[in-house]
Amino acid sequence: MPDLVLRGKAIKLGDNISTDDIIPGRFVHLRSNLPELAKHVLEDAAPEFASRATALSAGCGGKAILVAGKNLGLGSSREHAPVVIKMSGVGAILAKSAARIFFRNAINQGMPVLLCDTDKIGDGDELEINVNDGKIADVTSGITLTCGKMPPIMSAILEEGGVVPYMQRHRGFVITG
Amino acid sequence: MGKTLAEKILSLKSHGEAKAGDVVISDVDLAFVQDATGPLTVRQFREIGFKALAKPQQTVIFLDHAAPSPSQQLSNDHILLRRFAGQTGCRIYDVGEGICHQLVAESFANPGDVIVGADSHTVTAGALGAFATGMGSSDVAVAFALGKTWFRVPESLLIEIDGTFPPGVYAKDLVLHLIGQIGADGANYRALEFGGDAVARMTMSQRLTVANMGVEAGAKVGLFPSDRITRDFLREHGRVGKYRPLSADAGANYEQVIAVNLNQLEPMVSLPHAVDNVRPVAQVKGVKIQQAFIGTCTNGRTEDLAVAAEILKGKKRHAGTRLLVAPASKQVLIQAMEKGYIQSLIGAGAIILPPGCAACLGLHQGVLGDGEVCLSTANRNFRGRMGNPEAMIYLASPATAAASAIRGEITDPREMM
């Protein structure tokens, strides 16, 4: 189960970060070797991302929080995109908007994705995120952001840690609310 | 209140009343993966503890992205997928058969079907009136086992297409124009539904091109109503019995209606590094290209090769421009040989690649060098897409690609016709 309250520091990215940016197609041959694949996360689009994320997640008590602009994860359906983001030490993703396949893939991987006005968050800001309430406190700036709600079925999948543990438990999709 | 096409199909397949915004559990008529997403599907399927497929004959593996494989790792992924097919009894289309989306159109998709594929361009089958959408590997693993998935019923945008295509202007120009207008997230989470007088005159090949690129505006599906063209296509492919007429109800609720008049369209080009960075060809004429690539699930069909062959017949590619052609399927390749298109293309200096994704996604068969420019008929021009972040990709129709290959620079195809 993911931490439903988590603290960490923001690593900011821009708009329209595609899944090709997150993990380029030239590394398709590494998709069955996820630790090797993950070394190439955002290699062209944000070359410093991997080392910053690793350093943050190795630090005491915190996680890296990926903070993007609009239309995060557009393009290919490759679920390897949220997989390598998670493996790089990111604990949650914030964006103004996210492409639908990427959004669903991230939740299926147990990675919280919250949609809010990320312009208000600065690079390196310390954030406290309450996934259940959809509230983000920017400790650095002192502001609080409220995120849109996801459908209950997605919250349930996220709460159980992703679609694999969800399916192991339920053996099917359960619609509630 | 009338239903949109999306609401109609999801009502049918969820055995209830589905309206935009609802979350439903829907039957899945076809679930598929390709070789770049399939290995993760197999691993997730096994990790969950699933043993059997819900519908083996409606579960398909396509080996098209690395076709044939350029590396030992990808060859091993192919072995994994072939073994999974052997163990579970699902269908498999091995390397050389063609691109998953083309094969789904040729052999599987029917009006009213729900299709999920671990590939974003699964939306292509919307041309046949199927609610077809791309998903991740895990979601498709679940669909393999349950024969069901969940959907949030999308709101729909109606694209009303009127007029006729002027000479030199094609379905690719239409969809590039549309994406340029609404933007790369202009249809995010929504269904694109195509209507208007012109739809009845659009061939299945044109519809497939338009539906294919719906996802470049973020769309969940790109749906055409089914009609005489759909029925004829199904008859040609031996399954006319699967035809059913389907269209949105009068009075259906659309979030937005966008009108496109084909009479006013020109050849369009999408510039690096974003698909919605669209300009008329006149504004980019003269950009030197080192490679022209004709093929993919967007524009690798017989009609596309016919247009290219017509322009290239008896001419030669520019000495500084490589011309790559990849038919979308074996059936397309055979048809193009029978019609003499392949001979014309080879005569003009084209390299014919095996049916499959070829150079589109940057893992083999035409990876670009530093600073090189490719004019491609594919659907994506993201930085690094064709294997090199230092290269530039422009997207256009097969006619524009063929004309540009002759001159070695981006060219208005109407100057060559």
C-alpha cells in the first residue's frame, strides 16, 4: 500500500512530457530488464532528473515528487513510463493535467497522480501530500492546493497498492459509489 | 435524451444505461498486445495469479514493433510471447504479418465491438465503429483473464466534416489540421466522433488514418458511424455477417461541435517536436530531408502506397534522401505488388521494409543520425521518437512524403501531380 500521506521535495518539469521523453523507444530492448531501463528515465528531456530523484529518495524521510505541467505522459501506452518513474524514487506525481493512458497506468502501478495548479509549486519546494483528501501543503511557500477527485474505482486500486494486489484480492473490478 | 456513439456502444457492452461520466464494467470483444508491451502483460498476468484466458480466440499477440528483431533481448521477448501463446491458446501473428492495428482492421474489428490493446494507436479500429482504446500492459493483462474492463464513459466531441478532398489533399491532412486546431490535449479523456456529409464518401483507409491519430489529441476513441463503406470492407474481409449499422442518436449530447470543410484544406505538415505543431506545407517548403518514410499504422495501407507510387513512378528519389517504405501488412504488400506499386517504388529508389512498425519508433530499420531530418507518414514526431534525440521529424501525407523524396526537400505534392 502506498503512503497516503507523504512528504518530499518537488522536481519540476514542463508541459507535454511524453512517454517517449520519460523512457525513449530506443531502449525497448531493456524493457525486460527494468533496473537497466530505469537508468534512462527522462534521459533526453531532463538529464538531471534521475540523479536528483535518487538523491532525494535516499535522504531521510522524504521522497522525490515529480511536478509537471499540462498533458503529462502523452503518447505511447507504455506502462514502463510510470514504472521507471517509480523506480527512480518518486513517491507521487503532480500535474496540471495528465494523458489518460499514463494516468491509469500510474494508478495501476500504485503511483499517486494528483491534478492541481502546479504553477504554484516551485522547484525544490518541500511538499506534504495527503492522497486521500487530495490536499497538498507547500511547506516552503505556505500555500495549500486542492486536487480534483478520481473515480472511486481508481482510488480503490491506488489504496490497495495497484492493480496487481487489487486483482489478487478481488479477482474482478468492483464498482462502488 | 439521445446517445452518442460512445454511450451507445458502452451501454450495449455494459448491459445497462451508460452515459458520459459514468463508470461501467464492459465486456471486451478483443484484447491484444504487441511485442513492446506484451512481455509486461505476461508478467503481470502471472503475478496476479491468472492462469487462463477468458476468450482465447479473442486474445491476440502481434509481433510488429521489432520485426524482425534487431537484438538478443527483443528476440528473447519474442520467445516469451510465443511460449505464452502456446501455453494459453491465444492467437499470435508473428513477425512479418504486419502492424497490429492494420491486422485488427483486416481480421477482427466490427461495429459495436469493445477492443482494448496495449498500444495507444488501438483507436485506429474506431474507423469500423468499434470502441477501441489503448491501455497499459496491466489493464490488458486483466482483460485477457476477465474478458472485461472498466471505463469512465467519455464525453464526446463531434467533428462535422463537409466538402470533398481537393487534389493533393488527403485524410492525413485532415487529421493534422484537426490536431493543430484542438491541440495535443484537445480531446483528452474524450471521444472524438466523426460526422457530416463527407463521412459517407470517406474510404475505410481514410477513416483508419483519421481514427488512428485521434490519440494525438488525447482522445480515448475516434469513432466513425458504420455504413455502406463499413459493410463493403467487412465483406471484402470475409465477415459481412458482423455488420451492424451504428450511429449516434439525433439529439445526442456533445461537449463541443467542430466543423471542418475539406474544400478549404491544404496539404499540412506537423513540425518537430510536437504533433500539434501543424502548418500548411507552403510554410515549410524547402526544408532539406535526409530520409522519407512511408508506412505505419497511420499511412501504410494500399491506398497510401498507390498515392506514393503514382507520384514516384518513373522518377528517382533525390540522391541525398533515403526513401523507406513499409507496408502495413502482408496483405497490403501483396496487393501493392499485384498493382505494380512496389515495382514503381523500387524503381524510384525506395527500400521496401518488411510489414511492421519499421522506423516509426526508433528501434531499428531507419534510425536517424545526428542533425538528420526525416519526413514521415507516421503519427508522432516527439524528440527522440525515431531513435535519436538530435534528429528532427516532420509528419505529412504519403503524397507529400513522395514528392519531398524526389526533390530532397519538403515539397507541396500538388507541384508533382
